[in-house]
Amino acid sequence: MKKIKFLGTAGARFVVAKQLRASGGLWIEWEGTNLMVDPGPGTLVKCFSSKPRLDPAKIDAIILTHRHIDHSTDINVMIEAMTDGGFKKRGTVFVPQDAIEEDPVILKYVRNHAEKIEIMKEGKEYKVDNIVFNTPIKHIHDVETYGLNFKDKNKVILSIMSDTLYFKDLEKFYPGEILIINVVRYEEKKKIKHLSIDDVEKIIIKNKPGITILTHFGMTMLKANPYEVAKHLEEKLKMKVIAAYDGMSYIIEE
């Protein structure tokens, strides 16, 4: 079975700081392998309060798309939980280079708990047990940032478009049948390097995914009501679009 659990759907500082939405990132179960993507504030708590409960000791790898607080705050405690407090050296942690350089988000002593720290680069492919994923292109964001494509039999099944300013041909790098998009802004705002709903519409029209799941909402998206925004896009484009909610599970059909 392949399943995505949305432990949180908060994006940007105010929604996270006020916990208007939870900020726990994604848990991906892929044929018995478990991945944690972007463990923001409260991830560990959300794992244990999830129904059914998620056991962090069963995580096989942690992926950090970028080092911003809303994506990385719980990464140290999740590494400790994955490794039984550091007593069982296991798991791989995938991070951009700047996450472990000056002003790192992963503490030095915690790095030794994991079996491996893998530095992600543009255009590279990675493997965790039976999961294959790639980081196709470096995003335009304030820190080094990558999105993710998960493959099955050399076909991209799931694409996760992390934070970025829209740029030419962005959508071509994320051809997944299931497309998860971080959409912080309802409307574009200059100098804010995040996607808006207009950007999402362009992406969907060009890519025509089987389903688009919107998540990582900022204040303007919450005020606009993500459910209504997704419903409007779906009706306008005649394609499946949904807004994720905290605790939502999505099963990937074979």
C-alpha cells in the first residue's frame, strides 16, 4: 500500500506561530517503507496523536526540502525518535547543503544518530529500500530548496512541489499523477517567493495531473477558505483538485 498522511497543512510564519493549522509535515508509507517529509513544529506530537498512531521508530528516512522553521523545527527530535534516542543507528536523512553548514538546523551530535546524512542536489536520484525519488531542480526561494518526485517502475507517481517562486517551465519538472503543491498565497505578492492560486492554475492546466492536492496554507489562503478555492478550481478546470486538511490520509491507488 502507498499512503500519504498530512500531519499538518500550515504554511508561513503566522499560521504556524498561531497554529491555525498544524505544522507536522507529511508521512509517506510506500510498500512498507516509511518516510517523513518536512518535520515542522509539532511533528512528534502529531505522530502519537494520529489515528491510527504513527510510530517514529519505524521511520526509514527523513527528507527536508529546505531549512525554514515551518519545515525543519522538529527534525532533531524526529532523528532521535527514529533512532531510539540515538541507541539504534539507522535511517537516512536527506537535506540541502545549507541545512548542515553555518547556522545549521540539524545539531552536530544528532547527525551521528542516523546511519547516513545525504546531501540533496539538483537533478539527483535517491533510493530508500523500495522507494526511488529525485530532486529535479533547485527552486527559487530564500534558502536552498527542492521538490520531490517519487517513482514506481520508472514512472513518476507522486510529485511534491515545495516552496518556490513560480518560474518558467516549473511544472515540467513535476509530472506526477498525484501532484501536491505548497500554496502559501491566495494572490501573488511581489518579493514573496511562494506560489499563488494563479500559479497553481497555470501548473494544473499544463500538467493535467490525475489529482492536485493543495496544502501548506498561509493566512491569505485560510481567509479565502482552501476548500472553496479547490472546489472553484476543480469546477473551472474540470480536473480533480482538493484541499488537504490536518490529519488527512490519501491512499495512492495501484
